[in-house]
Amino acid sequence: MKNRSVPADILLSHVVYQNLEEAIAWLAKAFGFVEDYRYGEPISGAQLHLGAACIMVRRAKPGAASPKQLGYGTQSLTVFVDDVDAHYRRAKSAGAKIVEEPHVTEYGEHQYGAEDIDGHHWLFSKHARDVSPEEWGATLARR
């Protein structure tokens, strides 16, 4: 299904972690990411995927702070999954901090929100219905 309000289905994002090895294991356990490869000695980065979505994770540089350490986040990552409710149950049982219970948004997404071990905000979503941006109050930019 396509959704005109949320047209993107994949994104390659780069996410920084204080303890990279721990983060890779946690992302696999809680969110179901699978490691494609890692690089560096000691490990400095890795590529992970969940379905068609791919992310790069890397070790934080000295002095860099995570959202958890800062007390706030600056971004949110959305990953599209086949079964939002099953994914939610997996994340919750693995100890992910749930910040939004599963719900259907006004713009047509069935999603929930969670934070990972370093405080990064994640949304796991599936298109629930096709909604034009005007239907929920957005103003289209005219090009």
C-alpha cells in the first residue's frame, strides 16, 4: 500500500552509540535488526537491517553524548515493519522503553514509539490507510 502522507519506505540513517557492541546486541534482541557486517579493530561501525530498512551504527567519539546522557533527543527514526503489534510486543518484552503505544495516526500510519538503550527515539510503522495531506490539515507546498 502507498500512503501519500508518508511516501518513504526506506532510509539509511547513521546512529551513534556509546557502547557499540552492546547496542548491536540490543537492537537485534529488542527490535529484530540483523547485522550485515562490521568494520574496524576494535569495532568502530556496523551495518544492520530490518526488512528492507538499513542503518549504519558507529561508536561515539570521545566526548560525544547520547540523547540519554543529554536528557533529550534531536531526531526520530521511522522503520516500516510488516506487523506493528508483533514488533511492539517483541520490543516491550525485551525491555525497550515504550514512549507511544500502538495507534493509528491522523495521517494514516499504524505505529508505536520506543527508545533504545542510548535514548534514540524510534517509530515502527505500517501504512494503515491512504490519506491525502489535506485531509488531516496539512498545507501542500506549491512547486
